[in-house]
Amino acid sequence: MTAADQVHEWVSFEDPDEQRTWIFDATYLRSNHKCIYGEGCQGVLDAPAAEMAQGCCSYGAHFVDDDDVQTVVKAFVRVKPEHMQFHAKAVKGGFLRPEPGDDGETGTMTRLVDDACIFLNRPGFEGGAGCALHIAALDAEQRPLDWKPNVCWQVPIRLEHSTDDNGHVTSRLREWKRRDWGDGGADFHWWCTEAPEAFAANDPVYVGSRDEIVELVGRQIYDLMVVQLERTDWVPLPHPTLRKR
Ligand code: SF4
């Protein structure tokens, strides 16, 4: 793809309360992209593996800080064996993997069982395939994002911050790109924001992922963002994945 083929358009405004500039990827947020776990997601291995239903859970989840770990510690107490295929293994050996892992990976991560995250129920498990934390949260009529590691409810949305020499913060909300997985991302056979079949939602990202975005940026900023994304005097370019078709 040429640089022109990859253009996204963004909206930006100043935070009303602090020294921060917000930047939003309007091209992505107005697209109809969605996570298609169980609906054609080919996974992030080096070959197509839709039938394994691993989604992006093949390598375990990196926790961002201790609060993130504690969210899952508290959630796990409420997860029952009927929700989680590997519940007994997690009770016996914990759900965190020793550091560094076999592959030399450092940082606090979920443990792997049978080559994927310990929380990932495999196809055929009677409690349902997919994330056991997600399944248990829905069973408790709670939001999965309050039970899961941060990365697991944020992907395929990403918020990043940078601070300039004067202490001014710039915060960008955008799609999670292949490169955001680090070096390993280049080896993925497939990545959902590059896949036309994942642009299948009925609503745009900023509507369908409202809870997640509010959790990331706060309600006030979300509302200010919606005003910009719904401007009638301007329509951002369609997503590059759809333009290239
Ligand atoms: S975020 Fe993308 S890779 Fe991960 S499970 Fe969803 S569709 Fe698959």
C-alpha cells in the first residue's frame, strides 16, 4: 500500500479541564469495524486458524499494572468451574505465568495452557468457547470490561499518551494496529483491522464500543468527541481496508 492508501483523518480538541490535547482517529471510529471473535476471526498465529477459536488470546495477556492484576484476582473468585475450562489448573497453579516465560517474555502475564491463555475456553467446552472471565461476567450480569485484563477489553481500540517538554499531554484514541503487538505482530497471518470481513458492525465503532471508550477517556470527553464525529459538514475518509477493495 502507498502512503496515500493508508490515510486516516482525525479530529482534535483541547481538554476543558487540564493541559491535554485529545486526538481521535475519525476514520476508524466512524467505520463499522468490530471484533469478530467466533464470527470469522482467523486468530493471530502464523497461519489461518479460525477453527481453533483463539482470537488474540494465543500468547496470554500482558497486565499493565498491579491494579490490572487485582481486577482479575477479584474477578477470578467469582469464576466457577462451569465458566472456565481450566479452572482447576488456575486454582492449583495460579493464573499468572512465571517470569520470564519460556519464550523469554517479561512482565506480568496470564499463564498459558495448551498454547493459549488459561482463561480461554476451547471449542467444545460446554460452558462456551471464549474468555472465561467474559462468560462469567455476563452470567453475573456485569460488564466483561470490569472483569478482564485491560488489554483484553481494549483491543481493537488503543489509547496512548505522550508528554512534551513543557508537560503538555497529547492523548490519541485509535485502532490497535498490527505494529502495536511488537515484533511478533509482523508474523501474524491475519489482523482484524486489515480484514474487510471485520467491517461488519451495524453501528460505527464509537457507538458500538461506547462503554469501552467512556472507560478510557471519561464521559465528558466521549460526549465532546461524539459532537465532532457527528458533524454534518464533514465526512472522514473511509477506512483504508475498505478503500483498497
Ligand atoms: S480483536 Fe481482532 S484478533 Fe482479537 S479476537 Fe477480536 S477479531 Fe480476533
